[in-house]
Amino acid sequence: MSLDLPSEEEGPLETFKRATVATMRAIAEDEELEVAFTKGNATVQSENINLPLPQLGCTEEELNALRGIGDEVALRMRYHDDSVHRRHMPVAGPAQELFDWVEDARVASIGALSMEGVARNLDANLDKLCKQAAFDRITAQTEAPLSIAVGLIVRSKLTGRELPASAENVAQLWRDHVELHAGDHIDALAECLHDQKVYAERCRSILEDLGLPTDLQDPSQLQDNEQDMESLDQSEEPETEYAPEDVVLDEDDFGDEDADGETSTIEMDADMDMSEPLPAEENEDSPNSVLDEQGRIRSDINYKPYTTDFDEVVNAEDLCDSEELNRMRTLLDQQLVPIKHATAKLANKLQRRLLAKQNRTWEFDLEEGILDAARLAQIVVDPVSPLAFKQEKEMNFRDTVVSMLIDSSGSMRGRSITIAAMCGDILGQTLERCSVRVEILGFTTSAWRGGQSREKWINDAKPSNPGRLNDIRHIIYKGADDSWRRTRRNLGLMMREEMLKENIDGEALIWAHNRLVGRSEQRKILMVISDGLPVDNSTLLVNSSNYLEQHLKFAIDAIETKSDVELVAIGIGHNVEEHYSRAVTITDVEQLGGAMTDQLAALFDEQ
């Protein structure tokens, strides 16, 4: 069944909602359970539950994933005891994450073993979550989290069901190691599915088998936490977000994806302080200026990196050996052959618009001055003809520098990154011909799903609202003072797929802007080439779902309204005009040779 447009009185949407509510009440064995469907994430407040509202036209698989969220919430309410879980939970770090995932596997297995329909729904939800976390793109064991792999392996063992392909991709990288060291204790879990205490104790044996710490939380602190929980129960209950397997789907998960083609998720921990305000728009009345004395953008008060210890700014040639760089440059050149004609055409148009190469112009048809050689034929025919002279005139041209910032994220794989690299190559050559200094930059992350930053956060006991949780990698393909001939091969690095990971656009935009403002040129232009909005699952899992998008909006607004740097954007296959006031969208590089030539040239017009 898929959801088509319902009638005003009744339709499939209402039928779906009633069936879901009835199923959840039956699974939870609670007829008083209140379930509502709203935009936003799944939340649980006492017996009041909010589920994401399905989008009209969504597929059967998407509906099953939504049902899976409801089924998991109901199963957890019936079979999971938070106090027992906290009492046996390791202090922090990967051991605690593993403990959580193995408990989630227990709850899901109880439902899957007793109800085939529930099993299908839980599998659909698991598949959706794993794809959101990009688990289907993992190729090495070092990229696969051991704790999650163990939870998936346990789930498969308990249910006897094959994992969805996206989840199996993670599990198979660790399966031999896990079964060798902890196989017996994992098999023993099936004997105590309905005894959470015994199950938790055997789970701790698995931690020992795998060499992970099993230290319990300090008893006094645990008692304090339980007293706090009791006081919360007796007073006004805060609404908390519920996340099966520590992940919930974003509000637009069914039918509407973000501009990067990926969906955002949120992870909420049991000890998260829900009283802390979520990131909001920048306060325009703030006494602190957005720009510092040098014109650089200050930090957004509503945004922060958890740590910058593992961030890096690297030259492209340092990320790849010379032979591989030459090979990828050759591959890019092959892609450029069919559109070489676009370069000359674009150069002529931009040369007239940028006002950068010429510093003088001529006035023609004058009665005195230097004889205009182009009018010699007219003079021969009519020697007394006036207006045959010209004079040189000084012009107030401005020196110009252009910085091209290229999205080098995983969502750009394939045709998109090829188009971006070709745009960079064509525009880079063109602008240099116009005597415009050009720098070409890229932005991505060093790892999928957080890397060392996330590991540090886990080892620090997962403090709430940590901010950006990934290792930023900013790449310099060509510096503004570097010659095109020496650096042109660096653009081939974009064709290396394993380099393309996640994208945190706001910080990249500020980084590129702050590089520009320190230069001496009179006119500074920042051109962003991207395929949509920022996506970094490690960050979105533990912050608000629009955390990165809000920071991108802050960066764009700061540049467009408060900086002398001129910001333009090229959307690759996606319309970016919603966020950038000066933007164009292209779907193929061949457009650069036609109508897009005029539009791109217009981006550089003087205001």
C-alpha cells in the first residue's frame, strides 16, 4: 500500500494512523496509550507518544519503516526497564554504546520472534537507519563501529533473520572476530530474552570477551540519578525524544529528502538535559559584531565544534602520491575534451565583465588625438573626414580575486563531482586568462560518522548537545598565488571517490571567506559549488536536526549582509537559490557553453 491523496472526509492516511495506534496499544498492552502524528521526531512523554507524520505518496517500504518506529516504541515500553538497564550499564565509551545496542537487539528480537509483520517493519526501520548513517558505503573494518556491529550480529542471532544489506555490510566486517571471541556468550543470550537482568549480566561477559571495560557507574552517582528520575516522575514530566537504537527519523523522512539526497537523524541519550535551548537563529540585537576588526566572521554563538584537535587544512598533493594524481588528472582531461569550446567563449564574456585585465580603454570618433588605424580606408576615400582619431582614457578598474569552494562530499559521487571538477577547471583557466587571481578549495571530512572527534565524545561520557562531531578536512587545490600550470593536476583529486565523505558547509564557507578578507585585492568574490545542504550524521544524531543548516544560514547571511566579499553559488543538480541570493543551477557542464555562459558571467557583474 502507498499513500495517495486522500479525500477530505476519509482516506488511506487516517486508516493508516488508526491501524498504527491500535497495533501499538496491543503490543504495549496499554489501552490508554496516546499516539499522535506530527511533524518532527518520535517523542515519548509518559504514555503520550508522537510519531512522524507520513508524507503523501510515500512508498510501502517507507511506511513499513514508520510502522517499525511505532513497533519499537511499543516493544520498548513493554519489555524494557530503564532502571535495570542503568544498573548494569558500563560507565561510558564504546562499551556503553555496545551495551545499548545489544539491549535494543533484545527488545527488537522479542517482537520479531512473535510477530512476522512486526519483524518486517523492524527490518525496514533498521535498513532506513543504516542507510542514513551511510553504513551501506563502508568498505573497511576501521570505518565500521565495533559496538554497532556487535548489536547487529546479536540481533541476527536472536531472530534467525538475515540483516538488511545496509546493516549486514557493517556486521560482516566484524563477524569472524566477534564470533571467535564472544560467540558462546552471544549464543547464550537466547536463553534469557525475557529476563533483562540476566541478559544484561551476560552482555557484560561479551564486553569482557572483546576486551572492553565493564566498570559500573559509581553507586552513589547511580542512586542520585535514580532519585533525580523519581523527582522528575513526581513533578512535571519533560518531553523527551525517544530514539529506537539511539536513532530516530527526521520529520521529512518519508517523501522529502534534504538537498543532499540524504536524511537527517537525531540521537537522544537518557541523560540528555532537555532544558537546554536548541540552536536558534542568530540574534540580530547581539552587542557583538559578526565580523572582527580584520573582517573575518566570528563564531556563531549557537554553533560549536566539540573539538578542533583533529581538524585539518591540507594541500591536495599531500593527500595522494604523484603518480595517482597524474592518473586522475588524465581522467578529468578526458571528460573535458567535448567542451573545450566553452572555455574560449566563457573567457571572452568574463573578460569584459570582470574589469580585471585591462587598466585602460580608448575613446573613438574624436576630431583630434591619435589616428585610428581602423579608419584608414575612410580617410583615403574622404581625406577631410572628421572623427577619425582616438585617445587613451584612464579607467578605475579594480583588482579581483576569486575563491572557488567546491563541495567534496560523498553525495557528490559520480556525475556531480565530475561536473564540479570540470567547472573548477574551466573557470580556473578562464579567470587566470583574465588576470584574476584564483584559488580553488574543497571541503569534506576525514572520516565517516565522526572519526576521532566522535570517539573523544564517547570517551567523555557523551555530554549532551556536543555540537559538531566530525573531523573537518579542508583542502587547498590551488592557492591564489599559485600558478595554474603548477597546480592544475590537483583538481584530479576530486575524482578519487574514497576522499568524498561528509560535508559541513557552514564552517567551510567561513574558512574560505576568512582566507579572502586577508588578501589585498580590491574586489573579492567567493563562489560555492555544491549539490545542496550540509549532512554529517555523527553531528545530526546528537544535535537538533537543522543544526548544520542553521549554521550555514548564519554564514551565508554574515557574508551577504555584513561583508565586502561577494558571494555567489552554483548548484550542481539542485536549486540552491533558497539559501543563496545570487545563484544558478546546472545539471550538465555542457550548459556552460550555452545559456549558462551568460548566467555565469552575469554573476560577476558589478553591483
